[in-house]
Amino acid sequence: QVQLVESGGGLVQPGGSLRLSCAASGFSLGAYVIGWFRQAPGKEREGVSCIRTSDGSLYDANSVKGRFTISRDNAKSTVYLQMNNLKPEDTAVYYCAAEFRPSFPPSYYCSDYRRMRNWGQGTQVTVSS
């Protein structure tokens, strides 16, 4: 059974940093798209950063480029999201999601959350002074 468990959320001041972790079980990270999405109150879920594990190709949303970095540790079956220079508009519930045997680049999956079929429970990130 596929499981994705996020951790690392919390309250941080503007300009601060957080690192989110997504521990995957029930499947290998060998050939998937896995990524981070977020949903703020009253807004649609949006893709933040995604990675295709077969070749390491990446996608980052324009709103987080230069501030967020996705990475993976295959040995630990864990994907990370390093978030730097956080802004109040980054406040949201952050979800980890995965899609098996991807036929398209990570941008395809990250641009529409409905293309990802496996989800974690989410972790809250609040950026506030």
C-alpha cells in the first residue's frame, strides 16, 4: 500500500526557512513523479515543485523559483522541500503527491494536481510575524 507521510511544517517568520520531508513507503522511488503541492484557504491546490525520479528532471512554479528546492534521497525513500526566504503568501497546507510510471515531464503533473493520484495527509506551513 502506497503511503506518503509529510513532516516539517510549522510557524516561521517572514524571511525564514523550513525543510519539509515526505517519507514514501509501499513503492520504490525509482520511476515516479513525486512533488509538493500547496493549498491556501479559499484557493485551489497548486503545484510547487516536482521531480521525476528516473532522470532527476525538475519543475518549480514561478512563485517559488530561487527560493524552494526539491531533492530526494532514494536510500531513505524520502523527498524534501527546502524552503528559504519564506513569505506570508507561502502560508498553506503542503502536500506530497506521487504518480507512477510517468509518461510526461514533471511540469505536466505539477501544473494540475488532478494528474497526481497518490497523496499524503498534508502539513501546515504558516509564515507570519
